[in-house]
Amino acid sequence: MAKKPANPKNWKPATLGIHGLDRVHHAHFAVSTPIVHTSNYYFNNTQEVYDFMKAKSEGRVIREHEYGRYGNPTQEECERKLAAVEGAERAVLFSSGMSAVILTLMTFMRRDGHIIFTSDCYRQTRDFAANLLAEFGIQVSMVDPTAEAIEKAIRPNTNIIFTESPTNPYLRCLDLEAVVKVAKQHKVMTIIDSTLATSYNLKPLEMGVDVVIHSATKYLGGHNDLLAGVSLGSDKLMNDIYRMQRMIGATPGPLTCFLLERGLKTFGLRMKHHNEAGLAVAAMLEAHPKIEKVWYPGLDSHPDRAIAKAQMKGFGSVVTFLLKGDDAKTRKFIDALELFLITPSLGGSESLVTQMWMMSFFDYPADYRKKIGMSDNLVRLALGLEDVDDLLADLKQALEKI
């Protein structure tokens, strides 16, 4: 199992999102973390430069900041709290979720190596795996999201297992302890995109996963107003990732980090509402005569219900379903919604709706979309923070119009 940072007071995620593991005193006694808007940091004289560089070459730290691409005080305070909420030794922030995914993989992939991805993962991750990794001489296998399928796919040169749980859009949940057991038997690293689960509902590091990634754009930020990603894990692994990040320069700006840290202060409160809304909407839709099928890990009908119940605290606010009808009827339903905005993403304060084939898979051939289940009547809801009764009423009135 991963080493768990000390949390002697056993503070819960809502408290950790506000304070981290301890109190930090900010400049000018500010309660909120100051936004340090600067791209570089000066030295008073050449002797200070010499002393700094000498200490750096010897692995000592005599001053924190040198250049904005290498770190920022606002960023580091946000990373401290993200690590505390996840139960990680360290967090490394990126400018987007996809930069976190790609640069984390680039840190650990090896030429002539083999990476296993689970299917139903995020479309851009899938495209990176299928279209770009071969250019680096990396072999890729895409398998069903089960420990059994992963184990069958392991080769002598496999060095990374990359998965999501829950997946997007079908919300498949993996037995992470079983996956970790397989990985350790074969000495393979495990990386999980835990964006849909969140640090509130799932703790992959406690189950032995090596690296956890989040698109912080989603639930962690929580207000549909920033782009960021984060990788979390042990100091050793994060140091390797940080070297890649500072070289490539996928660094979030200080204002983004301030907004993300502010979002963490309400993270626990928001997740309680998201979990409540998700379960209520999923149950209503499953019972509705105009709905063909619903995917939500909190429903007994979900294929991975037992796994989700065993390892998750709650199930989030993404609900995927099939409407009874064709493309025209699905569009009419979506256009009749009053509270849902038609746009991708999830985890924010506003509720969002996506007709999956059109928004995310429009450029794929129709036969391929059919093969992966992207039918015209597949809809994904990302419930926001509106009153649950209002969300239910809006969905019902839109369903009545088709």
C-alpha cells in the first residue's frame, strides 16, 4: 500500500480542503491565499545567485522560488491542499487534465514498452493511446475494465496499467484492489484517472494505486471557470513527474490556482449535494417509461454495483441513459430542458447535458460509433448544484414533450 501522509487529527475531506494538514501563515496575515502574479523572482546580488545554485546542485533548499515555470507560492499552497484531500505525499499541478494525463504517462513510459488502457476511458486519452503512442515506439492494448481482462493482456514488456474508475460515459467501476494485486505480481505501475470518482468518493492510493490523476477542471474546481489537472502520489514518483512538468512547461497560472484552492474550500459540501442529486435523478429516470436504460453506479441495475458499493463513499453526479427514441426525439428532449446547458464537462455548479455522439464523437464514422455504443439516443447528464427537486421537475417536463 502507498504510504499515507500523517493526519493525526483524522480530519475529513471538507476540513482538509480548507486547511490542508496544518495551518500556513500567509503574507500580511491574509486568510485567503494571496495571488502571486509574477513570472520570475529576483536576487539581490550575484552572491545570492551563486549560493542558490550551489545549494541546488547539492540537493539543498535555501530559497523556494526562482522562475515561474518551476513553481509559484499560490500554486504550491493549492498543491498542498490537494495532496491532503487525496491522502498523497505530494501533488503536481498542470494546466489541464489532459496535460496531467499525457505528461504523467510520458514520465514513466519506455521505448518498446507496453501500456494497457481500459476501454470506455476519456475520448482524448483513447486518441492519444491509439494515434500517438506508436510514434514513440510504445505498444498499446485496450481491454475491458476488469482485473481479469487486464491480467490477460500483460506482456513481458508491460510497464504501465492506465485506467479510469468510474469510466466515461458508462460509469464502469474497477475492483482496484484486484487490479493492484495483478500489477504488483507482474511489477507493473498503476495509474488511475479518478476524475469522476473524486477524492471525496474514492481513495485509490489507499488501495495501492501508484499515481492518481484528476481533471481539476471538474469537481475539484467545481464552478466551470478554470482549466487544471493534477497528479498525486508518493514524493519519489511526483519528483519524477515534476521534472517532466517543469521541462515541458504545462504550468497553471496563479489565478487558476487561486480559483482551484477556493473551490476546495466547498469541495466537501458540494460533493454531498452531487451524490444526492445523482442518485435521485438516476432513480427517477430508471423508473420513467420513456427511458430505455440508465447507467449509474448507485443503482442496483448497474453491472459494477457491488464493486462501487464496496470501495466508494458516493457515486457522483454523472448519469448516462438511453432515451426511447431516435436522434430527432433525443434532440427535442435536450432542447426542452430549461436548467441544463448543452456543453461538455462535468462537476460544476451548473447542470450540463451532452448528446454523446454529436458532442464528443461527431467525427467518428457511424459504424465505429455503433461498435462502441455511441447511439443517437445516448445522453449524459452532469448534474450541478441546483435544487434536486428543480432538476427532477425540469427533466420530467422535458420528457413529457417527446
